[in-house]
Amino acid sequence: PVPMRYREPGHRFKKFQWSEAKVRQHDSDPRPESYRIDPRSIILGEEVHSHDDRRYYLESSPHLIKSLEALKEKQLSDGTSLGIVIPKDILDCSLEFRPPSERDEWTKHEDARLGQQHLFGETVKPIDFPEAKFMVQWKCNDPTCESHNMSILQWGIHELYRKLKHDPKCEEKMLDAMKKQLDQWERDVFMFLGNFRGILYNFGLMDSYS
């Protein structure tokens, strides 16, 4: 993770952009792809604008894999924690709202986090409670797949909701945006999956590219 919110606007990298940085293997994370990055060392390089070039990098990636089922098998065999899957079918998009109990728990932890800036003299920016989950139901191109219903953690979707949440048509506009982005009649869709440090067998839908 890179603290993007603390970087100056001219120093925030784009989704497809070369960069250089000082990194080292994470010393307390068992996932082989996990590294510690020195955010101050990041040097931004050339952006990759061409969709053909972007497709080339995705399709030639060693992490491109047939299905989530195959990715889970690979995690068991060699610890792989990241994968790119081209879904066979995207079945549905929906919004789910978190219960008040989760907001209370979030507020307690957020207050504690913000209070730490007084101890260390650092400026800590508040984070909005993620009240909505953006669900995608999809199926892998694998006969063993019975479909998945996963919350997509894509930054752009959450940021769009933050801007629209006071709009009376917020939910309708969010679903329209998700369905347009994931419309397989108009676009080829790549899904980026990663597992969680505390539950290595559990993979989440981290991002997508259409």
C-alpha cells in the first residue's frame, strides 16, 4: 500500500504508469508478492495510454490465470497471492449497505487513529466510513465455478459514491456506472484478485480494467 492521499497531486501515479521506487521484501508478510515501499523514493515514469499496450501487459502477465478456483489452488501450492482473471460471465451488480453496528466500530477505530497524531506530531487525514459495498456477481471460465459474489474494492467506484451519496439518484447512478464499466458486450473485462494477509485462502476483488 502507498499513502496516495498524502502525496502531492503531481506525484500521484496513474493506474497504468511506469515508476521506480526503493522496495524490499516484506519482513512480516508471508505473501511472496508483498513488498515494503519507501513512498518518498517513488519516481514517476511514462504513462501507458494505448489500450493495445495495456492489454499486452495484462495478457502476458505471469499472474493471468484461468479462474479464481485455479488461483486458490496456486495459493495452496506456492503461496501466490495475486491473479488476473478474465470472467466468463458478469451476472449482476448491486449495492449493499453496512449496518449501524459496523459504523459504530469504524468510528471507534477512526477516533483512535486520529488521536495518534497528537502523540507523534503527524497530520492524519480522516477517512469516510465505507457505508456501501459494491457487489459484483460473476462466473469464471471453469466448469468447477458455481459463481462468485464479491465486493469490488476499486478506488474509483468508492470515490464516485463519495461524490454522489447526497444525490437522490445516487444508487441508480452507481449501478449504471458499474454496469457500463463491466458490460461484456462492449468491453473485455479483466479482474484483479488478491488475498488477505490474515486469511490467505480468502481472495477479494481488488480492481478491474475494461
